[in-house]
Amino acid sequence: MQADKKAIRERLKNRSLEGWQRQRLQAVLLACDPARTLPEVAAEVGTHRITLTEWLRVARAQGWKALLERQPKGKGPESWLTKKTEERLKAKLDEGQLRRGEDARQWLKKEMGCKLSLVRSLLGSGTVPSEANTTARTVRRL
């Protein structure tokens, strides 16, 4: 690990590092100090202990250079709505026919023939009136 610490210190001298990269490398260096606890290191670099633990796991498994790569974020579960149903739902929201999340859920239950739950909005792309934004929800099967 001594060789890695030296390489990390050299890399930290590079001014082209972005802030998030520098934060990760500094965290790994500080975590190598047996006198420091993970919560102390996490607080010092401004992240959560669980995030720090994940960075350390990646560094051990793939090497510290893997910390310089951003992991792609997931998009969440796919909507159970067909494009046609989604377009009809957006139209009803735009027309003001569905004012509450419960109205949309009931309409979708009738339209799709299954029980649905309301989850965070994916329809807030600007096509939904702002007052309906808080009630418009994309659905997934329970």
C-alpha cells in the first residue's frame, strides 16, 4: 500500500483533477492512517461513511485509479406505461382533467386494468402544468 500512497500523493499534485476526484483520493489517503476512524475521515473530506466505504471497496478491488472514473447512474425502473398511455395521460393532465395524484391513479387503473402505485414524477418535463407537477406521477405495478 506504500507504493499506492506515494502514487496517490503524486496524482494529487496534478492540477487537472476535478474536485470530486481529489476528494476521493484524499479520502483513501486519510483512511490508510490507522489512527483515524472511517467516520472521522468521512467528516474530514465531506462525505458519508457509507460512501467512503464504497470508495475503499472500489480502490481495493480495482485499484485507486478506478476512483477517478465516474460510475454511470441508473435511470430507475422502466415505466409500465406504454407510449400511447403516457401520451394520453399527459394530455389529460394538460387539459386539467386529472388534478390530483389519486385522480391519475384511478384513471390509470381503469385504463391499464391493474392496481398501480404512485412514484416520483417523470412527467415533469415541462409538458405538465406546474400545479399538476406535484400530483402527476409515473406508475409501476405493485
